[in-house]
Amino acid sequence: MKKVFFAFSIVVLLCSHTMFLKLNTYFVAPNTAIALQLFNGTFEKSENVIDRDRMIDASIVSAGVRKKVTDAQWTEKDSTTFLNFKTGAPGTYVVGVSTKARSLAMEAKAFNDYLEHEGIYDMLEWRKQNNALNTNAVEKYSKHVKTIFQVGAITTDDWQKPLGYPIEFIPLENPYELHTGDSLAVKLLLKGKPLANQLVYADYRPIENGHSHDTVATDENHGHSHNDKANAEHTHGNPEPHSHDATVTAAASPHSHDGEAPNTHKQEEKEASHTHATGQQLRTNANGIAKAHLSADGIWYFQTIHLAQTEEEGLTHESNWTTLTFETTHAHSAATHTHEDDHEHENNYLTYVILIGSIILIGALFLWFNSQKKTNE
């Protein structure tokens, strides 16, 4: 029984965590108080909060100005960290967070499983080709995330401003000047230089009443493509996921995340949610560019983990994780479209129908009364 419990603890607790900056809607009104969510877990669920002392940088870019986030702007609720601020003038806004490096020691099997689980296939293949599958690893890792959202109807050029993180995605077009069915190309920078031949994943979560284009796009940057409708179900099996949120020897003992009490919800929920290598599998070209087909309305994200061997003392590998989130809608000019607009258009249409109907009814009654009057005369 103890062995079963220990194995269950490993599955539940040793789960890798991808970091995302998220909003409920990426179309926001000017001069409005909002709360961005900093998820550390999966795109659907945050597993633990992020302490301020882990953050090297947290910035908001708008109207050509980059402002540092203050400690007072952060709050926590349950396992999610919130960034609270008030939007200003209309424009395309960028928010970024970059974390300090931590280290993680893993036995060989746990490391191999982690590479499979996270879709880091190049390193896994290297280990196979070089008879290194039985070699343990000590990895230094850090995470650097961004989100782009639209305030009001006027787009600005802030989306293309690099934040100078160790690794980051830079869109080559404003996502809010595109719409569902288009493709978005991004440039991946590692230490400020284009990163070629890197595996990148692009995926989305649909929005309510969303519109889709079911055509699966292929281009010169795709390693292969998946039908987007199946993305949520696509997994790469992994019996022993691990955590990137504390210094620990994997497969040695269970642990909590950043000092917080471990989350012990059901194993099947963990296995279903902790799968990160989903969606369109892309590979950057010689200029560090990858392109994704925005096939459906939804909240989209690019993600990648650059993992390389290192000669730094006490380490075998160094990884840099990055994600970029934004929203795509079917509107041909997303910058002039908000979710509230849909309801406004519906209300305007209903008002128009009622008005026309009332005019017709009044006219009919007027004619009827007129005819009755003439008959009586």
C-alpha cells in the first residue's frame, strides 16, 4: 500500500509546470481596472502561486512606454497569482514576466520521461543516439512569459517591442490586425538572437460561440500539423511527470510547490491536464521564424522550451521556457471588435426590428381607422 501511495505521490506532485499570462478576454475597454492571471501549471489550471522574489522582471508596455510592475499590484487567490492594473488610452498592450533560474536534479529515467512529456524531442533523440539514456541530469531552468491584448479600437506598435528576456517570442504582425483563418508568424529570440531549428508548439482554447476554419494549414516551418479540433485530446504519454518548481531530486521523494501545500486532486485529472506538447508542432527556420495557422476563435498561445547542455559547475543542462498568449476572433478587424460588441449589435438589431414593426403597426392602424371613418360617413 505504501508503494502504491508513493507512486501516486510521484505522479501527482512531480508534474512540470508551464507558465502563462492570461485574461478572460483580450479585448478590454480603455481606463478599465483588470486583473491578469499568472498561471503556473497548465493553460487550464494554475497549480501554485509565484512569489515576487522569484520575478526578475514584470513589465507593462503601452503607448511606447515600458513600466515596471510594483509589488503592490500583485495579489493571490488559491493557486493563481493576479496582476492588477488599470488600462489607459486605446492601444495594443504587452505584459511580461521573467523569473530567476532554479535547479532540478533528475535520475535518468525521470529526465527521459520529462523530455518526452514536454515534447523536447531533439534532446531525447540526442540521448538515444549517444547512448546517454542512463545518464542522470541536473537542469537549471527559468521561465519568461508574455501576453498581448487589445485596449479599445486603436492598434499600436507596442506588440513588436522586445522585452530583453533570455528567450521570447516576437510577433511579426499585430495579432489584433488579423482574424480567424489567418496565419501568424513569430520570431523566437534566444539572448536577443534568432533561434533556428527550435521546436515550437501553437495551440488554443476555444471561446464560447467561437468561429472556426477547419482547414489544417501547412507551411515550410511545420514539422507536422494536427487537426485543431483534436488538439485538446492529443497527448504524449508519460508515466512519471515531474515538477519545475523546487530544487529536488526527481524520483527520490515527493515535494510541495514553492513551499505551498501540494495539490492532491485525482490522478486522472493530473494526467489529463499535464500534457504540454499539444497543438501545431512547428520548427523555426534559419531566421528563427515559425508560423501558426489561427484556425479558430480562441485564446491562442505559442510555447517552447530551449534545453541545451552546459558546462556550468554542478549542472548538466540549462533550459529557458517561454510562452506568448493572445486572442483571435472571426472579426476581419479584431481591433474594432470586442465581445461586448456582439451583444451590442444584437441589441441594436432587435431595437431596429421593434422600431420598424411599430411603425408598420401604427401605419396599419391609421389606415384602418381612416377606412372606418369613411365608411361611417
